[in-house]
Amino acid sequence: MQHRTSRRSLLTTSAAVAAMSALGPQLPARASDAVGADRRLRALIARMTVEEKIGQLFVTRVYGHSATAPDQADIDANLRELGVRDAAELIAKYHVGGIIYFSWAHNTRDPHQIADLSNGIQAAGLAQRVPLPLLIATDQEHGAVCRVGAPATLFPGAMAMGAGGSTEDARTLGRISGAELAAIGIRQDYSPDADVNINPANPVIGVRSFGADSAAVARMVAAEVRGYQDSSVAATAKHFPGHGDTSVDSHTGIPVITHTREQWDRLDAPPFRAAIAAGIDAIMTAHIQFPALDPSNDPATLSRPILTGILREQLGFDGVVITDSLGMKGVRDKYGDDRVPVLALLAGVDQLLDPPKLDVAFNGVRSAVASGELSEARLDASLLRILRLKERRGLFARPYVGARGVDRTVGVRAHLAAADGIAERTTTLLANPRGLLPLSRRSHRRLLVVGADPDSPSGTTGPPTQVLARALTELGFRTTVLSTGTLPSQTQIDAAVRAASDGQDAVLVGTYNAGAGGAQSRLVAALGASGVPVVHLALRNPYDIAYLSGYAASLATYCWTDVELRAAARVLAGRARPRGRLPVAVPRADDPTRDLYPIGHGLTY
């Protein structure tokens, strides 16, 4: 295995391009040249050592804003977790085929920094003995899961998009988001979520899903896939074979899906079939047990019957299969960290995502090849799929990005306007029995904004109460803000009631995963009893309304990012009409077998 390479040995951009040119003509993008492209890709593979091939199958995190000069704290984190100082050393030592960006790893400070980091990573990849570009990826689902924040364009999340119901809007989201990701060097997005969220108690999917109707989810998934790949970014449908009906988070446990095979065909499979029909580049596995598909109790990530038997052979998918993070408990419970990547490859996986201990995972695969458990031909098959994806997305011909492309693409006015318009079409009016909405500046000039302020994803500029209040102030209202959190104490509830009674014309209260008898429910009820009209906003799951009383109107925003809260403010003020329709049913709190509101419910004015 090749070890540390000096930074001085990294090729400059021009020299790296020259090195790529020395391999022969650039790989063609036209389908008619696919045979020639494969011949050149196979020639590259033939030049690689076993260690280089193994490295290309891994996609890993790395800390730092720069490929060669991260901050000292990030150097320390890299040394502690990866045994290298920076991305350049990581690539030189392990030959990894991809990097995943995280905000918490300090990879995504601002668009120009991200573009420079991407270029540094590509330079390191092209400085290898066999020069290869890297596939840089991230989780940019929008809504609750975003790694690249403002000034990039942020869109509503999947459930909000499901409430809008427009495949044209979904394709626009993919096209714009894909263009902005590509401009900063990210050429794979771990999106869209193809799970059908039929379980309101699902702790890990929820609003990340387009909804509970399989056919509707399938249409939205296919549209987003086409949008992303229109912009030459590889889309990745997740989490196969379907994570929508779980009550356990696979980050912390091993969920079990009890669907029959017929139920899987009818409920879980349609979005993945639609993604494949749309030409999706990659599919991500789920760390779930699915006894009807594989009775072995292995998680799907390690299941040959599921990944090869169903995904490859029955659904006909020949693109890249990538694991969900190998650091999640759902895949680590049964086998050691050295065996998990080997079993994933034997099951049919191509890319191994973010193992907790890269050296252990790498050496585990190398030992399996040395023992004959994994053949070199098996490595070659996955490597060919990965290189085909890189070639198809233009990485061989155009591995680098430029500052002008960032400025012309990321967060431009037309993109931001498109996101605002889409958000308005997703906002859902659940209840308005007294005709309180829209609010009038004459009758409801003074507004108290209270409620939950959950941790903010990258698409926010502040706590939801402040963002909403600021948007309403810009629309001519006088607002007072009082954050009460997700677990308001009785003291906080009493303070909110006093503030509401102090000359306020209406109260806006945001909830975040409110439950029966919980503190947020008591807050809404107490505010309703104050005699001041209460407007409820479900900031995440629309199911909250079933546990509440005392409100005069209720909106579902499906997330608490700026774009959704600004749209909610315009709807509250009558500057936009609520047009969203519930993409999931809201069950009654007293009888979950009955619906309080069915799929498709939504009011307007």
C-alpha cells in the first residue's frame, strides 16, 4: 500500500490535467462510445494494485476546510480517527474513491471554500500513481437534512414537496440544487429519499419522505432523479429495500420491517422501481432486517438475497450500490468492523460509506482478498461500476471547478425565487374553523411568536421563532418573540400566557414533535385558554395537531428552515394562498386506527 505523499508531489491543476491526457483520449460521454469508454476504464483497472482497487471502493469523511492545510483541530481529528493529517494524505495512503462532506467536519463553510476544497481533493486524486478523480458526495436532501447552507439555494424538504405534489417542482429542485452542487465540486447527492413513510412514529425518516402514498412518492422520486442528473450530479435513492415503516432509528439500533413480500412489492418497491426507470446512478442500502426478503436476520446492507437477488437480478439495477454509513449501530451489531465491509461486498455493494475505523475496514477487505474469500474479479466489477459513474458525470473530462462558475450559479436570484415559489405551494392549512386566517394587519397587528426552537439545520439563519417573527415584521406586523423550547416548563408556559395577554392580537406557536400530554401540548392549550387567538404551526411532523387543543388555526410547514418559514409568513399574512395537501394521513390521538385528516387534506382561502 502506498503511504504518505509529500504535499510538494501534488500536481498542479494544469499538470494533473496533463497527466490525465497521457492516459489517452478523454473518455467520451456519448452512449455510442460506451464500448470504447469501457475498454479504457478496464485498462485503468488493469494498471491498479489490489490496494488501489480496494481504496476506490471506500467513501469516507475527512475533517477540514482545505485538502492540504486544515485547522489544527481538524488535523488532530484526522490523526485520531483516520491516521492522517488531511485529505491529501488520506488519498495518498488509502486511495479512497470518494469523500463525503459534512458541515460538522468543517467541509462546508462557504461556496468558494467548498470549491477550493473539492479542487484540492481532485488534485490529490490525480497525483496518484494511477491518476483518478474522486467522487465527492454529500447529504443535501433539503429540509431537515442539509450539509451545504446559505448562500446556496435551500428548498423545502421531501414531505413538503410531497404536499406540493408537483413533479415539475421536484425536477426543478433537483436541477437547481444539482447545478449548485456541481459548481462547488460535489458530483453525488445522497438524495432523494425513496422511503414510503407509512409509520407516523418513524424516528429517522418522517419528513425526509415524500409521503405515505407509494405511487405519489414514486412520481416525486423519479422527477428529482431526473433533475439532479440533468445537472450531471449522481442522484442516490435511499434506503433500499425501504425504511418507511420503522419505529427504531438505524443509527442507534436495528429496525425490523414486518411487511410481507406482497406488501413490499406494493408499498416499498414502487419508488425504487421508478428511480431505476428514471436512470438513477446509485442506490443506498438500509441497515434494517426484512425477514420476508431475507430470513437470515442480516441487515439488508449485508444481504445477498436482497441486494443481488432482488435489486440486481429482479429489479435489473446495474448502477452503483452504496451502503448507508458503516458507523451506524444497525449494521455493526452482528459483525465486527473488519467483517462488515467484506460481507457488504459479498452481498453486492459497490461503495462502502464512512466506516468508523477506515484502517480496520480497509485491512479487513485486503485480508478477504488475500484469503480468496473475495476475488479480485469481484473488486473489478464494483470498480468498473464506480468508474462508469465518474465518467458519466464528467469527472474524467472536467474534474475541477472554477470561481466564476460558483458566482454564476450558487444562490443566484432566479434560484432563490424558484425556491420561494415552491415553498409557498407546499404550505398546508390544516384547520381554520373560525376563519382567523389570513391575518389582517388591521385586526392582528401585534403578534406574539412563541414555541419550539429546535437545533437548526444548515438552511436556517436563526431559531424558528426569530426567523418567523422577522418575516412577519417585514410584512408589516409588530412581533414579540418568546422561545419556549421543545420541553417548556410550567414557568415558561405561564410566562407565555402573560405575554399573550399583554395586548397581543394573536399568538403564533410552533411545535416540534409534540406528543400526547407533553409540555408542548400544555403550552398550546394554556395559550388557547388565554382568550387570545392562537395559530399553530407544525414545524416538523404534521402529526402534531392530533395532540393539541385550543388553537384557532393550524399550518403544517414540514420543516423549520428559512425558506419554509418565510413562505408560512406570506401565507399567514394573505400574501400567498395555502395550496399544500397532506401527503400522509394524520391519525387520531385517541384512536390511531382512524384518521383525523386523510391524505390529500388541505384548506385554502
